[in-house]
Amino acid sequence: MNTVTLFLWHQGDDSCVVDEHANPPALEMPRSARIPALVQQWCREHDVAACFLTVVGGVGLANGSVRWGAWVRVDRSNDRWRSLPLAVLETHSHGMATSLLAGRLRAILHPPSPSPWVGHQPHWPELVQAWIARTLRTRTVDSITPLRSESTSIVARTTVEDRAVFFTARPLPFHDAAICDALNRQSPHSFPATVAYDSARGWWLTADIGAKDSKVVIEASGDGGLRSLLEGVARVQCATTFAASVQQLAFEVSLDVLRTGLRRAIDASQATADWTTATRSTLLARAEALWERSGAEHVPTSWIHSDPSPDNVRVNDAGRVVFIDLEDPWYGPILLMGALTLHSLSRRCGWRADEHAARCRPAWRDYVNACGLEPSRHAFDDWLDLALLVRLIRGVEKAAAGPPLLLHEETPRRSRAIAHELQRLLELS
């Protein structure tokens, strides 16, 4: 199981809380848990006055798990806790993972030049709170609650004059606000409304959409709710077909892009799989055959949410489907999103193979119909395989351009994961 090491940091003496063995506290991380919520709950249970700041990174372990590190600012000292200087945690023998994570935190706190990333400032929640108050000309802004915070993304919640708002920040260039506004012009009220936006810093404030996680809705309403959800997804997508304003801001999916991305994925996994020239050719041929078999070249192009998990595809009280988390929008063959949505729901809801078949097939048929297409020409399995392949090549591209998620074993782990997915492509008929 993955774990989270808590660096409960005192700003005054640059020290961290440790236990009787001189180790920082560590928490087991349940599947699908979010680190900020896990840390905040632990602090409440232990009566620790602290503020979660960011995930500093992770260390891949030999057993396949990851040891994540969380930077937590301690706002009030407690005599029950013992502390050690952060430099001691980095240089002394507290285990390889602790040393690497402590070193990463030290690098964040003491960089050679000031970091432009707001999440690396020890009082970023207060800075954001002040910006919201100043921008909206109000003093009634509650404290900031981080929902996600790492080196490339912050999502946080607060309340302004009794209404919930959400803050998002990403390193520049930042396109979330622009894509959201473009999508809202095509399908009004299907995406968060912008309350404030600082384009110079990439700080975005949005209104609460007031909607429920689609998993909750489906579990309450059954198969009818699932079909309604997919039909709602299709309606929004159809409203974005051939929308140039959306297409210009998104990752465009095409056969040429698939070919180029697949070559990069093969190269990125070569050290693990040692692909031969013949196997490389076979992989490319499999991808082209999948594109042709799915009929991707002959369906409308539309906006596609690249992560349509139940958290991000929500349903409001009026039954309208609403989308959040638009970090990596795609634009391509319309049916990709329905396949990814059903895949995410099946995994999150824990459907068995028979449940998956019984629920997904009728929902897929209704979804394809709602997209104005003929279900008999578009097999769900083909579209899911194609969608997962696009997700893989997009992940490879983003990983090559962005900072590593892990501080140790990043490259071999990524190589193994890519090779595993490409092996699935080889096995397709």
C-alpha cells in the first residue's frame, strides 16, 4: 500500500515533528484517497494546528508502492511532539525515502533563486485568501482548504459571503479559464463560471456548480441514471462539434497524432521491452487497424474530457451534467469520451465483469444514438481500446515535458507501465 510521510514543519527553526524513533509520522493511503484530505483528517484527530501546503514528491519502492511526502506547516507548537531540523532528516539515516523527500522539501524551502510557483511559498493559502478578498472587494473570505496541491497544480475551496468558490492555479501558460469560457459559450451552464481570473499568474476563481458526483447519482438511480448521464454527456459534446474556439485550445486527436505519439511511447519503453523493428511495425499496424475498425475517421469531432471520472462528471439538481477539472482537454472523434466515461465509472463503482457488460452495453448504445451515430457500426471495446491508447500517448507526451512525479524510480516505472499498455495493443486482433 502507498504511504504518506508528513513533514510537520516549524517555520521558526526549520524543523519537523518526529516520533520516538526520530521518524516523521507516516499514514497508509487507501485506494482513491486524496492526500490533502487524508492529512487534514489526521491533523484534526491529533489536535494539531497545521496547514497542508503541498505534496513535495514521491519515492518509488521495490515492492511497487510509492512513499509520498506532504509539506504541512505547523502553526502552533505542541509540547507533546519532538522535532528535528530538516537538514538532519535529510542527511542522517532515517531511510532512503525519508532522506529523499526531506531533501526535496529543503530544495523547495531554500532554492538558489525565488520560486515563481505559488505552491512553494509557505503562506500560499493566506496569499490566495488575500487575493480573493481584494479582487472581490470583501472581507468575508473563509480560510483556504486545499483539495489538491503539488508542483504543477493547486485546487482549493473556500467560502465568500456564504457561497462556495474554487481556486485553481497552474504554472503558465494556463488555459483552463479560456477553455472553460469557450465551452460555456457552446453549452451554457455545463461548466464552472469564472468569478475572477489573474492571467499574469494563472490564478482562477470559479463558482460552485452545485452538483453531485455521478457515481453517487448512478448508485441512487440505477441503470436509468447511467443512460441519462451518458445522454447528457453526448448533448454537451454535440454542442461543441466543429467549434474552432474549443479546438484551438485542446490537444487534437487524429491518426497522424496517434502514429507520432505511439512512436514516442515505444521509444520511452524501449529499455524495458527491447522492442524489435518488427514489433515496432506491428504496434503501428495494430494502432492503425484499431483506428480504422472503430470508424474514428468518419465520426464528428468534439471536445473530450480526458479524465471523465465520477468526480469530474457531475449531475446537478436539475439533472444536468456538469463538468469540472479541465486541465487537459482533447478535441477529436466524439465517441472517445463516452468510452472513457463508462470505463471510469466501472472501475470506481467496482462493477464485476457481468455487471460491466449488463450496464455498459445499453448505456453505450444510447450514447452512440445520442451522438447521432449508428451503434452497430461502433463497438464499445474498440472505442475503449482506442481511448486508452490516446490516453497513453498523451501521458507520455506530458511526462516528457513536465517535472517528474517521483524522485526515485520514475523512469523505470514509467517505462514498465508504458510497455504493459503497449503489450495490450499487441494482443488486439
